[in-house]
Amino acid sequence: MSWDGPYVHQFDAETADLLRAIVDFAGVRLGFDPVPLDGSATPAELSARAGRTITADGIGGRQALETFDEVLSRACISADHPRNLAFIPAAPTRSSVLFDLVVGASSIYGGSWMEGAGAVHVENETLRWLADLAGLPAAAGGVFVPGGTVGNLSALVAARQAVRARLTAQGRPMPARWRFVCGAEAHSSLYQAAMVLDADIVAVPTGEQGRLTGPLLAAALDDLARQGGAVGQSGSVEHDGVFAVVATAGTTQFGIVDDLRGIVDVCRERGLWVHADGAYGLAALAAPSVRPLFDGIADVDSFIVDPHKWLFAPFDACALIYRDPALARAAHGPQRAGYLDVLDSATNWNPSDYAIGLSRRARGLPLWFSLATHGTRAYTEAIETTLATTRAAAAQIAARPELELVRPTELSVVVFRRLGWSDADYHRWSGDLLREGFAFVPPTRHDGETVARFAVINPRTTPADIEAILDTMA
């Protein structure tokens, strides 16, 4: 077949050669056991090593791939290395990574049922599995969005719109200022959401436990009501402007799960939307050993969980699920334009109707493929493996006289101190580990103190890995 259009879209012998090279590269990368940790580089170093890659005539696919392989990829720390215990890393299954290649090659638009029915169908099946883990009703549903920041923001947009609609229907005035409430340990993305929403965020102090509880929330809401002039009342939206409460189901710093049951009970009494930010922690709904920590999750109005964290999918994906999707659709969709009218059908599920954004990749497909390939029981076993490694890490730390746990572990995060170390000691130690390609364990700050932190979400991380890292602190 001849092709007379722009040569960038030709599939010729050169493209076929590039295809083989890219597949070979992906095969080699997936075959590493373990993967190389790699590292970082300065802008000057990368400019010198990579040279100019965007030129008028192009450098060719082979050269671009070689530059990525030999220079660029090696200046990126591998999130799936078993001794990468920083932030919240990643551990995608090989099947999910392989299917991510298929998703890209298939050129699927995932914003509407009309254009991506097959993809949306199995994304919804995957969301249903998550909703069932939480115990949400059969009508629950949602969408996969790029990450927890977009998921939290989209849920809060839906929550505020639901309150607006209720006040309008009741002929009641709108508040002078909108607010939502969370615990002091809540994720930083909520502060970004507040800026975008032009709303106030009320962070409730949670003390040494770091957990937002029902009594703490009730007291905070009463304070807001008194400040708004509603003394003697339980609080009302017109006075205090509170439209939602965000509970954290697994904080990033410590893995703490808020008192979901207590928070839900308080919010039900006051007619407030409850959103659970479980970007990291709610994956543990699949693990029976910690399932009791999430009592109350079945009664929230919305929640998020990021499959690219502890559900072994590639970057980036956040599952956003609503108890009543109709409330979300009223806030987010359908988007208005003459050319979009054909998509406005109550009988079809258009993912773009349930979150911010119209154009979307079918980013739930790699998780679906991995679940379909391995089964949900394998996910339970993998998550329980990481929890067992976390408990082993805590035990090892407790047994070493030079180390001390900052607080007991709940999920798969361990925070501890090396007695006698200064800030500089922690940073020197962490930098040495990374330069040696041995581990990536940057320190964190807690109550003004620099301490060490492990986040264990990779089933390939073993107690022996933990022991080897701790030995370097002796």
C-alpha cells in the first residue's frame, strides 16, 4: 500500500525496525530482576550528555531511543525498585505495563460511551470491584482520572454542587464563603483544591495520634457554627459554609486511617457530604488483616484510590467513585456544545460526565487487564505480603538499640529515628544510598525533627531488603 501523506505517519521499513527496537527495549526493561535504581542529574549534565534532541530534520527513532536508554532513563529513579521506599512508590505488574503499551497503540478515546464503549465497560467493571470492596450500593459508580489531586477536586466540586442544589430547592440563601473540613494530616492536594474552588479549608488539629475522629470533627463544626452566628444550632450551610468533610484513609506521612465511622455519623447528623481520600491507603480494603481499620467506608458519599500506588498499575490512574453518581453528573456533565449533543444520552455512561475534563485516556484498562489476568485473590496476597514486610520492618527497628519507631505502624508506612543523628546525618546517609544505587530512602520531617521513613508497597520488597538498609545506619 502506498502512502502519499506526510511521512511522519508512514509505516515503512524504518518504522518497522523502530517497532522491533522499542519492543525489545520494553522486554529487556520488564525482564530486569531487580530493576536498576538509577538516579538523577543536573540540567547541565543532561544537556551535555543528551545534546539537542529536537531539530528541524529529526535525529531518527533509533537515535532518540538510544538517547533515552543511555542518558534520559538513567536520570530517572525507578519507582518500582524493591528498595525504593520513598514517598509512595510504585510496583506495576508486568501484565499491566504490557497492556499499557496496547492501550497506547489502540488509540482509544475514553471520554464517552459512543467512542469507547468496550473500554468504558471494563473500566466500570473494575470500578465495581472497588465499590464492592468498600461496600457501596449497586448504583455506585465513577471514573478513572489522572491522579488523586484531580480525584479529590472533582469529588469536592460534586459535593458543593449538591449542596447548592439543595439550598436552591429549599429557597435558602447561599453562604458568604464556602468551606470544607479535613484533618491536619490530610494530603496537600486538598489545599490546591481549595485554591481552585476559591473555598476555605479548615484543617482540624489531630494531636499526637494524627487521626481525625468523630468527636474532634463535631467540636470543630460547633466552633464554626458559633463563629457564623448560629449559636445553639448544630450548624447550617448558610452560617458556616461547610459543604463537605474529607476523611483520610491512609495518610502519606504515617499511613494513618481517620475515624471513618465517627466522621460519617457526625456528617449524617448535619447533612454533610463525606469524601474519603484513600489515594494510597484504600487499596488495603483488599487485605483482610487491616479491613477493620476502614469501618464506615461503606457509608461515604465518595472516595478515591490510586491504582498506580498500591494496586500495582502503571502511572497514572485514580479511581473516583460516588455513592450517587447522578449528583456527580449534575456537577460535571454533560458538557455543553453543539457537537457534543450526540453524546448526551441518559442510557449511556460517559466517563467525562463524572469528573473535571473532557478528553481522557482509558487509564483504567491496565488495572483491568492485570485483575483479569491474575484474579483478585492474587491482589489480596500481594497486599498482605507488603503488610507482612512492614510488620517485619517495625520489629527489626524495635530490636535495634540505635533505632526507635516514631509511632506504631497501621498500614505499610514505617517512620523511625536513628538516635543521635542530626539533620545532616540523615541527608548524607540517604544521598550515599542513592549514589551507590542501593536504595532510595529520603528522610522526612515530623514535628520539626528529621526522621527516616519507609513506604512498603512493592511485594518484591523483602525483610532482607529492610535489614540491609538498616545495617547501613548502624
